[in-house]
Amino acid sequence: MRTLLGCALMLATTVGVALAHEGEDGHAHAPIAVKPAEMYAPTAMPDRVVLTWTGDPRTTQAVTWRTSVDVAEGLAEIAEAEAGPGFAAKATQHKAVSEALKTDINTAHFHTVEFDDLKPGTRYAYRVGDGVNWSEWFQFSTATQQPEPFSFIYFGDAQNNLRSMWSRVIREAHRDAPKAAFLLHAGDLVNRGAQDAEWGEWFGAGGWLNAMTPSVAVPGNHEQAKDEDGERYLTKHWRPSFAFPEHGPRGLEESCYTLVYHNLRIIALNSNEMQEEQTAWLEKVLAENTSPWVVCTFHHPIFATAQTRDNAELRKLWKPLFDRYKVDLVLQGHDHSYGRTGLEVPGVEMPKDEFSTFGLAVEEAEREQKGDVEVGTVNVPVGVQNVDKENGTVYVVSVSGPKMYDNARWPFMVRNGEDTQLYQVIHIDGDKLRFEARTAIGQLYDAFELQKQGKDKKNKLVEVPVEMPEILRGVTE
């Protein structure tokens, strides 16, 4: 009897639970979408933690994070990391510089601490918070005093569907280069630079990687916002979110800067504005440079992979300096396809050529009408003659997000690609640089090596065979 009664009670309970999850009419309710303002609301618990540099990577490290406005004073604690948990008792505390940012969906406080007087070649543990609410302990390593082999990861435009589609790319890249020295982003990190939810997606996609591996980033055209008069300006999210050097031309603080990591000089440029002002600054940096390797990064390509988006004025300003000072590698985005040159590329003055049969002009015009690209950004096509045999720079355009464009398939490009999410791992070991472009599932798509031949001499380029064919629309092998 007890058994039968127990079964009856269990059945009644089960039915009650089932009914409790249904509406009064007996039908289940449809899922409710979480709104951005709720999903990306700041709290007293730190989020959007990201490492960057404002000074020497051997002795400094900057960290930025976000909280709700309830946190008036941000704090960071740091100690030399140890195998056991005892390091936490030895941590020193640092007060943050904090600022409020009012966005389209919230107001938050952003906090930055710059650790200095660190020991070269040392592993540190740190956490951020307010004294009560703390992040987990993260770790980073300072650069060694003397150069040694290292790698870094380069991403073209992430931009769209960051949470759902770009997250796999940055995480796959980490699997390939888990000890990368830094992550380099060539602009268009998000699609709408003034929308906080998109920044929430970007930081969420990188997650704890951003807090363990420093980022080096430049703004793209989608990090530009518009004021009431239609004037474009760098999104107000940029400077609160990141801490980069402020030694660039006035008005371009933290969007135009230079850093040295081991034997590599990184020159980050803002191709959206004040290009002429940056030209004089760029020449001074290159003239005074003593690092063997030089990599320049900015958003708009010197040689566009989209046939209707030529950046002729930018090429006239900056390419002569890349040639004169023998810049090794230029890393760019913007065109949402893949293109990589050899050492021989067209000169500054590229004569106009006829359109190819790919129908790019028509498709780009349709994108403008749909609002997929900004009106006025579609430019005049250019030709591919006048190869400059004295050039020693390799130019790369790549895309890491899911938004894709047609590729012009210029004959001077050694490797092209379409409809493929990519990340690039770059290894530097003394006089050798190895470049690997990999797909979102880790396949080796393109690879080459640069070998130094002596001061003021052009590099030797060695093509590394890859087993997979180019991925191009309408082409099958």
C-alpha cells in the first residue's frame, strides 16, 4: 500500500512540475531573447580584462578592466608567480586610474593600472578588483632582457558575429600558439564602434586570453563613430578599453604608436585620419629605428584585395617610406579576403586597368545601397603593372571574422583566398621570420620565410609549400 501511494504521489508531483513549466493554456512559452542591456550590464565584479603595453615589455605591463559605477576606485594586485599558492600573500597593491564611459546601453567605469619596475623574463600573477570583489588570478610573462625566439598572432577584421563566429578563430589560434607573446588586431574589431554590446561580444570571444596575452591593436573604419554634424571620430570606447602609448602625433594618442618587443619594432598606424601627419612621424620612427625586424600594421591596405577599394593616397604617402627603410612586413585588414604579396609589387603610381570579369563594381554598389558598406568608401580600381623589383616588403591582407568579400585576384599576389576565416602565426628567431596563415580549423593555408641578408639589404623570401589549394569562388581543383 505504501508503495502504491508513493508512486501516486510521485506521478502527481511530476505532472505538477510539468504543468508549472507550461502556460495557463497548457502550452510551453517561447524562449525570451536576452536583451543586450541585460547581457552586457556591468557589475561590481571586474570584466573585459585586457593586457596591453604603454612602455617597455621587459619591465612594464598595463591592464584595463570594466566595472559598474558602484566601484569608485579600482585596485590591482601583483606578485611574482610561484608554483604554490603562497605568492598571493606577497602581492603589492596598485590604485587604478578610472574613468566613466556612458554608452548606448549603460554607464560603466573603466580602470587601468600600469605595472612598472618589473623584472625582465619573469612570470607574474595579478588580479583586479575593488578590494572585495576580485577577478581570478591571471598570469603573464615580461619579455627577456636579451632577444630570444618568440611568436605572435595576427588577426584581420573580426567585426561581425563576434560571439558566435569569431570566438572559434581566436581560440583555435591560441591552440596553435599557446605561448604567443601578443595578439595583433589590424582594425575593425567590431562592426559598430559606438555599440557597447558589440564590444561585449569582442571581449567575450577572447575571454581570459585577453587577460593573459597582451593585445596590440589599431582602429579600423568601423571603430569610427559620427557626431551630430556627421563628423567622424574614434569611438569613445577605444581609449577607456585599451592602454597604448600616447607618443604618436597629437590627436592620435593610443591609435598611432610604436613598441619594441625583443628584436622586432611594431609600428601601429591609424589609416582612418591624419595620414599626412603620421607620415612625418613614421619617417622619424623608421629613421631612428635600430631593431632588425620592422612590422607595420594599419587597417586600409596599401594593395587592396578588393578591386574597387584602392587606397591610392595612402600608398603614395607611406609606401615610399616602407621601400626606403626596408620594412619587412605590413599587416592589414579591411577587404574581407586574403591576399599576400611576394617581394615584387606594383609601384606607387599604379595605372588604371580595366575591370576584371568578377563583377566587383556592381556588387560593391549593391552593398552600399543595402548599407553593408559605408557610402563613399568604394574607390576607383587600379591596374597591376609597373612591378617594383627593388621593393623588399611583404604585404598581407587577411580576415578573421565571417563577413566575406570578393577577391580581385591580382597577379602580383602570391596567394589569394575567399570565404575563409583565417588567423596568422608569425615566428621570429634571430635572422629568420616564418609566417603561417591558418584557417579557422587549423589548416595551413599559406606560409613563407624571410631571411635577413645583412644591413640595408633586401630579405630573401622562401615560399613554404602548402598542401591545400587556394579557396576561391568558382574555382575547383
